[in-house]
Amino acid sequence: MTHDAALPTFRLLPGTTLTQAQPWQHPPVTLDSPALAVMTDLTQFRAATTHPETSLREAEQTMIYQGVRMLFVVTDMPSLEGLITTTDLHGEKQMRLVHERKVVYDELCVADVMTGLAHLDAMDLAVMRNARVGDVIATLKRFGRNHLLVVEAAGGGPRRVRGVISRSQIERQLGSVIDLAPIADSFSEIEQALV
């Protein structure tokens, strides 16, 4: 057979069926399971990203299309500037900006409501390797977050985000709800909560 020979084909007969994918199942998880069992490893799954100047509606459509509730915000790959979640898209911050700036929602962009790099909570991959799912849940509760980042040293260079911990993913894997109380990061957030 030569390298450019056409392959043999045939016509399909009535009754031919379509193979259906089996739903991908996470192994059963308990509070004592290794923490890595609930981490989305970015060496195995492509990170969902957006640009700071993307409109909030476009960011939401990207989340829907990719089936995620969080996007990494990058200008020049792979440099991380922050992240945006579904909560940021529909929270009080964007409504406050609409009122303060006297603009419409469609004029806001990701940079207006994203959580910047300096405000992101992260854990070291080395710590995650020895932790349990219960420890991760305690950390999410401590910070009142739906997502935490997992970072690793990059061969003497700057740290890089290796994975993501998502409350919703843990809930799916555990089969139970994790109650979180949002925690304010600044006096302005406390003030806004009281108004």
C-alpha cells in the first residue's frame, strides 16, 4: 500500500446506530479523599480565558459555551491578570458601576468587575498533594470563595497556576451542598454590605 492510497469505504445500511459517549464519571469522593481528586488540572484541561476588554455579555457567552463559571483574564498568554466569575457578572459590583458611571450594562467590560491578581487566593501544589477534600472545603469556607487557584513553582521562574478548585465541582463529586458565607476583603466591601 502506498502512502497516498485511498482507503476502502462502503455504504451504510438501515439500522446503523451512533455510538454514544458514556458520561464521564469522577471517582466517588469523600471528605477523606485526596484533595487532588477535586482539582481541575490545567495540564489536562485547557484553561478557559478571556481578555480584560471583553464585554460582560461576551464573557458570559464564553462561560456558557465552555461550560464553566470562571474565566482566567489574560492580555498576553500566559500572563495572568485576574479572573472573572458568574458572580462578578451578576453581582452588586457591576450594578454599582452602572449607577456610578451612568452607563448601561453593555458598556462594562471584564476589567471593570474582575478580581485582580493581588486579590486571588491560591494554594501550593505541594500542599495539595498532602491535603484531603475536607481541608479544601475548610479553606473555601474560610475565604468565602467559590474558586481557589493551585499554583506550582515553574523551574525557578515565577509561579504558575496549575489547577483550579471549584466549589460546584466538589459539590457534584461529593453529592452534597457546601454552605459558604461570603467574606468581605476590604472596608469598602463591608460598607457596601451594610448599605
